[in-house]
Amino acid sequence: MNSLIERLKKRAEIRRSIPRGEPDRISDILEEAAIELDKYMKTASNLGIRVMQLEAENDKLRTDNRILLEEVAAYLREYKKTLDK
């Protein structure tokens, strides 16, 4: 099945092939809509990719934080032992 973008462009092409005495504004609008929709689709795709990258970075930071907290807890346990002596 053709995408909506392809169908809009094809419809504009078909309308332009029909002889008219003046420019076909509907063809222009159809093509403009296809171009804008294509831009929005690419932007949405890029945003989706960026969200996945940020989620991966967030996961790594959470892991790093957990490791640091475990190291601090171990250090504090050892320090407490020295105070208890």
C-alpha cells in the first residue's frame, strides 16, 4: 500500500496532467501537504530515536548511581567498624 505522502504527490501529479486554463491550486496544496507531512514524519522519527538514546543514557546513569551508592555504603560500613573499636 502506498503511503499517504506518495498518494498526495500522485494525486497532485494526476491533477497537473489534466489541461486547464490556469494553474491548479489544489495540486499545489496537495504537494505542499505531502512535503510538510514528510517533514513531520522525519521529525517524529528523529525524536523517537533521540528518546531511545536518552533512555539508554538514563539506564546507564542509574546503574552508575547504584554502583556508587553501594561503594559509599561499603565505605561507611568500614568506617563505622573503625569507630566501634
